[in-house]
Amino acid sequence: MAQSIPAIDPSVRLSPFHERGSDGERYLVESGNACFVVGRGLHDIIAVLRDERPETVGSLAAALYRRTGEDIAPETLANVVAEVLPRPLFDPGLARKIRTPFIFRMTLLRKEWIEPITSRLTWMYTRPVAITLLATAALIAAFAAPRAMTAVHTAFAGRELAILYLGIFLSGLLHELGHATACTRYGCPHGDIGFGLYFIFPAFYSDVTKAWRLQPRERAVVDLGGMYFQSIVIITVGAYGLWTGNVVALRFLWVTLFMMLYNLNPVFKLDGYWLFSDLSGLTNLHKRMGETFLARLKGQKGSVSTPIFFAYLGAVVLYGTYLAQFLVRAFANVAAHYPATAGGHVRALSHAVDAHLWFAGAIAIGRLVLASIWPLILCAVVTSLSIRIFKLFRGART
């Protein structure tokens, strides 16, 4: 009896994909929100499955031979369909279950709501506007940054913190709107804008998965689109802070600059990582970095040797060195102060319980929890990084 094969999603989209350092032609495969990069052979198999809808591996082999002239054994094709082709091609619902770095996420603005906005903002990506905006932002940041650095180290009032958090929220939405608008600028659809926990860090996100359709240079513009839109914040808030000396505005400017620099870090899969990926034309930079590092340890050259890739390796080393020394200093500070602080709260809780002072006990518990948040975050960061590094080098060896 002929072996049957499942029907493929008829909406699967195939398009050329540019990637440096790869052998042969590469193609982007889209099924719902899931995207995969495959070679010519898998592309032909997927195209036949989508267009001719064969029901058995025998009919698939025959259709593939008619289209490409390749004679592939049905047993081989059966293994490819069962073990190699991504499952979302056969079940689009699986695309929504693909693992992401977000522990939790929720939609804030649906794409139907923001598409009318992004379609009217594409003029911001014209060259004269971009040059003017970026030059103005750089000039204001250069003058305002020293004053912002001084302002951020002074005491914060409760009302000022509330204003800062509101500003950060609005700036985050503007950042994601910049990514989405860049997609629209190049005729590429975007998805929703939302909020989630990236590992343990709160973060906004915009669904720009379809940007894989674009050329590397265009994808790089999408990567930088968020920070480009945040340059509007730099200009307005920075100019206001310089003109009035408003401390809250200067603090908000410092926070915005910090967020932009953090987004450029190459270690986590944020804007900086994707920028290096798209400028180099390489995917899976983390895996390639591990492979290159292991190859160098063995005295080999490695599979990738482009200047941008080595610039990425250098950026990872610099940021990794900064992150390592920051964590060492943070742990030293926690070790020096947390035991005494936590011990004081535990003693206060014990005394409150002994005296049946339940309100005082609740306050002591709250203070203990607040004092423990930062040490727990540090432990979570180190654990997360350790797991990622282990997986990186384990994957590079296989």
C-alpha cells in the first residue's frame, strides 16, 4: 500500500532569501507567522506539495521528477516529509506555538489599529527627513547628555517616578511603531505591537516577522527603525530639558539614551543582534559564533570570515566583558549588604509575629520581598546566560 503524506498548508509562501556564506540558493518559507530558510532541494519539495497536492510519496516523487528532473526514491522523500520539513507547514496552528524568548506576552495594539498610522508615516524614511532628524538628535544629545547624567543621580520624588514610567511606556510604543513603519515603507506587512517578559526583562515588541522577505539592507533599516523613531524623543525632551533645565526631562532623556544603547547590545536577540545579522547577511549568529570559536581553538579558520561577522564577535566580547564585570560588582555588593538587610527584616517579622502585630509583620514581609528582588534578578540573569552559553557551544559541536 502506498504511503500517504499529509496535505500542506496551501497558503505557504516561497521567496528567494539572500544569505552570505551559504552554498547554493536559499529560500524563505512562510507558513502563518512561522518563517524558515531552506535550500533548493527542500524548496522544490515544498513547492510540489503546495501546488500539486500529491497524496502519496510515490505521486510526490513523480511530480518532483516532472518539475525538476530529479529522481528521488520514495523512501527518501517519506523521511524528508516526516523528519525534515517543519511541522507548521502541515499544521498552521503550530506557528503560534513556536518557542520564543518571551515568558509572557500580550497584545497592546492590533495591526488593524496601527496600519493606518504606519502607512501615513512612511515619509519619515525618506533620506532628507532621516538625515535631518538624526543630525538634530545627535546634536541635542551631545549637549544634553552631561546634564542628564548629573540629573539622574539626584533623588527622585514619587510623582517624578510616575512621570518617568509613563514616558518610558510611551517611548517604548513609539520605538515599536518605528519598526512597523519601516516594514510598511518597504511594502512588507507587519503584525501587532505588544508587551511581554523577554527572559526576565519587561519589553515591548512588534511583530515584524515578515521582514525576512526584504533585502538585508532593508531589514537593517527595520532593525534601526525603533531607535530612529526614538530620536524624536531625544529632540523634543532634550531640547525642553536644555531650554528649561527641567530635571524630570533630563532624567527621561538619560533613560531613553540608556534604553537605546541597551537595544544595541549584540548578546541578546534585540535590535543590535538583528542589525549585525542583516548587515552581514548571516542567520543564526549565536550558533555561527560558537562554531567559529571552537574552530579557532582547534587551529582552524572557521566557516565564516566576513569583516562584519568579526565586528560582531568583537562587539560580543566587549559587551560580554562589560556584563561580566557588572555582574561581579553587583554580586559583591549584594553579598556585602543583602544578608544584613534581609536578616533585619526577618528579625522584625519574628518580633511582630511574637507580639501578634500582624500589620507590622506584613510590612516586614513586604520589605523582605523588595530587598530580595534584585538578588533574585541577578541569579536569574546568571542562570539564563549560563544555560544559553551551554546550549550555544553544545549546538556548535553537533
